[in-house]
Amino acid sequence: WQLIIMLVLTQLSVGAFVVGQVPEAVIDPSLLTEFRQLHATSALAFGLLALAASTMHLGRPQYAFRAVIGLRHSWLSREIVAFGAFAGVAVTFAALCWLDPSSPWIPALSWLVSLTGLAGVFCSVMIYVFTGREFWSFGPTLIKFGLTGAVLGLTATWLSLLVFGLLADGASADTLSQQIGPALLRSLMIAATAKLVLEVSLLRHLWHRRQSPLKRSARLIAGPLAGAMFARCACGVLGGIVMPLFLCNELSTAEPRAALIGISVTMTFVACFVGETLERYQFFAACAAPRMPGKLAE
């Protein structure tokens, strides 16, 4: 579970920083400064929690620094270095947003945080691809990890908008919600739907005659993991489709109800986070390996 939480939180943090690039281009600079401070801090907090969780699944966390020794040949070492760089740049970026909001270095650091974070997520993907297991093949794993970052990054950005409305000027928060809120919600619905379709599509292997690792994974999901799969789909539909549709409708009214929007945004974030955590649990639990993991290097 520590590894599951680490993967979900790192992808949430990276997704939040990447999605945070959107307001940079479309909203009023006077509103951007305060929102950037809050959003960068919250995204950083999720990232630091993920890095803390990453040490908990190690047998001897005090020796975690030795992992960088295999940088030339180990994707795990590359992941550690990439996320270490991501954390360092993210801390610098968040600190600069508070200490010197008008600094000309902020846009460059914002992009650097996103790039180092995406590099870390790619390394996470390759750790599992390198095992040679069919369930962890490159395409599906890359899409799953990427869409997790998109779904949670979008919901985290909306959560930042909600907190911004509570801590800052309510009128400014309303303006931000009207400017970028509908686009974030539409993007969330697209990403959540695509991810659910990808996960459910695995069940088509149940009707294949050949006994393949993917058919064994599909049988696990349809059998012992059916409850987890049902809960994952329910959370995905609620947080990724139903609540965003409700929020879009509420934002389109003449007088949006702030309390109702706050409850809906919180429900959206919680449902999406639980759903993505359950998906990552299935990512490990449903992986059927007919042999020892690993393959010969080409």
C-alpha cells in the first residue's frame, strides 16, 4: 500500500503542476499571483507526502540514498533522481511564489517543475515495463499513469480554486471559476471516461480462447477483485462524470451556490482519489505472471 500511495500521490502532484500551467496563459495576472502561491504549495505538499511514502515500502529506508548508484542501468535509480530533482525545483518554485511573486524566474521554474515531474512519472512507467509482464506493457501503463495524473491534477486544481475562494477574495475566486472552471471540468470528464474505458476493456479477454496472462488478469478482475473493480468504477463515474456534470450545470446558473459548489468539489476530489487508488491496487493485484519477472536486455 505504501507503493500504491506513492505512485498515486506523485502522479497527483505532477498532474497538478502541469494543469497549473493553464491559468498562466488565460487568467488575469492580478489574480494569478495569489492563486499560484496556493496551488504551488498544495501541489508541493502532495509531492512531499508521496516521497515520504516512497521510503516506507523499503526494508531499510535509511539506505535509500544508495539507490542512485545504479543510475546508468536502473529505472528505479532514475526515478529516484528524477523525483528528487522534481522535489527540489518544486520547493524552489513554491518558495519564490511567496517570497518574490514578480520574479522573472517563476515561469521558467514552473515549466521545469512540470518537466522533471513528467520525467519521474516516465521512469515509474519503465520500472514496470522492464519486467516484461504483459499486463504492465508500455502503452497501457503509460496511459494509465498519465491519465491518473490528468484526473487527479484537474481535481486538485479545482480544490485549489475552492480553497482560494475561502482564503482570498470571494469575487476573485468566482472570476477564476468562471474563466477556467468549465474547461477543467470538461477535461476531467474526458480523461476519467477514457481511463474507465481502458480499464474495462481488459475484460474482453474473457472471451478469448487462448489462455494468456491478460486473460488470467481479466479473470482475477471479474472474480476475486470484482468488488474492488465495482467500487473503482463507481468512484470513477461519480467523481469523473456525475459530479463534474453537476458542477458545470451549477456554474452556468445566474447565481451559483457557493456552499453547494464547495461540497461538490470536495466530493469530486475524494471520489477520484479513492478511485485512482483502487485502480492502482488492481494494477498490482491483477498482474498475472506465468514466470519470474524480468527479461533479457536487448
